[in-house]
Amino acid sequence: VEGLRYGGHYLVLANHQSWVDILVLQKVFNRRIPLLRFFLKSQLFWVPLLGLAWWALDFPFMKRYSKQQLERRPELAGRDLAVTRAACEKFRHIPVSVMNFVEGTRFTPAKHAQQGSPYRHLLRPKAGGVAFVLGAMGEAIESVLDVTVSYDIGKPSLVDLFTDRVGEVRVQVRERPVPPGLAGGDYENDPAHRARFQAWINQVWDDKDALLASWKTPAA
């Protein structure tokens, strides 16, 4: 993390195993880069204390609609993208670290099996959200901070953290340049751009899975 700027503009990508991940990331990056900002599910606004804190810190809240809701009210389609676009436009003009858990959900063996994930220690990456942020913010993003997190007890809970049962936490931060041509592209409507973007994020995930495998393999 040496050389990062508190006044910079970063896109932070990480694997996701536990709520503890968020506290680990805040600890690692505290005063090294701008405050991490997450795109949150709208239901999290009602979490006691934290919801109001996230609202006060200007975290974007996203409301997801079911297929049935969209069928009844087609005008709701695209509202999430509008919220994302507005947030990204604001972020262009202030120091910011946009945080994205690329798997979209926390890792569990059941989810891993259900997806048929090709990775040993990760779920499949969802490129769309990352692509939209890079497309909306364009050259304002200085670099991508690729974070890999692993715990010696597997998947710790917040109770494990508060009762000091987590043990060792391994974190690697790899600063990656934004690949040429990926910033400002149209992921939704340009198939060639979408293919290039997916190839890039899949390579990032290949590297991350290999690193996690090396950490989990006992030394000879």
C-alpha cells in the first residue's frame, strides 16, 4: 500500500467471505486512500445506527426489483443504473475509493457448487458492476486496487472478531493499471468491449484463486 494517495481516485476489488472483510479493508486502507464507498442494498438503510451512518457518508443505496415487479411496472427498469450513474458523476469530482465485491455475495461451499464455479476458492466474478463504474468514471479512476483476503479459520463471523477468535488474517493489495480501452467503454451495448472486459476480470480472478491456493497449501 506504499505510494497510494489519500486524495486519489481508486476502484477497489476484493473477494468476499464475511462481514469481517469490510472491517479488514477499512483497517488496511485507513488514511492511505479515501474512505471506501460501497453500493449498498436499499434494505441496509434500516440497519440500526449503521444505516444512518452510511446515508450520512453519502453511500449510494440501490433498490433491486424482482422479475415480477418489473413485469408489473416496466418503468422501474434501469433505476439502479441511474443511481449508479449519478453517484459516479459525483465521485469524479471528489477523492474516492469505490469498493466492489465482484462475486456479488459472500462465498459459501453451497453457492460455489450451485454456480459450478471454475475456481477453487472463489465464486464467479460479476463484471457488469465493475464495468459500469469504469465506464461512468472513465479516466478519473487512477488505478485498480486488487485485494485478496484470507482467514485462518475459514469464514469468521463478527462474533468471532469481537471475541478475538479470528487469528491470522492475510491480505494482499495489488495495484493494477486500468487496462487501455476499458475506461469509458459501453459494456451493455458493445459486445466486443464486453468480451474484453470479461477476459480481463477473469484473469484477475485466475490470479487471485492461485494466490489463495498457495496460502492454503501447507508448506512442505
